[in-house]
Amino acid sequence: MRIRVIDILDLYAAGLSSEAILAELPDLEPEDLKAALQYAARRLDHLAVMERVGILH
């Protein structure tokens, strides 16, 4: 089963804990959640993105 990174991020944004996400999506393991967060962090670690969302001016 494929779970998109954005789906995991949406669950975190909705306030679910890692434990709740794993219970909701039993095909995932804790390492999958960590990998999704690492992927998102790498994708957002770009100067233009940070300027666009107001982190840097």
C-alpha cells in the first residue's frame, strides 16, 4: 500500500500523534513516519520556499 507524504503530514497537522497515525494506517512503521518527515524537510529546505512563506525576508 502506498501512502503519500502529504497524507502523513495532514494527519500530523490534524493533531494526530505518531501512535495514532500508526494505528490508523497499520501498514506503516515508525521508520516510515520518520522518513516522511525527513523527505518533507528536505523538500522545504530551499531558500525560495522559505522566503515565499515568510520565514526569511
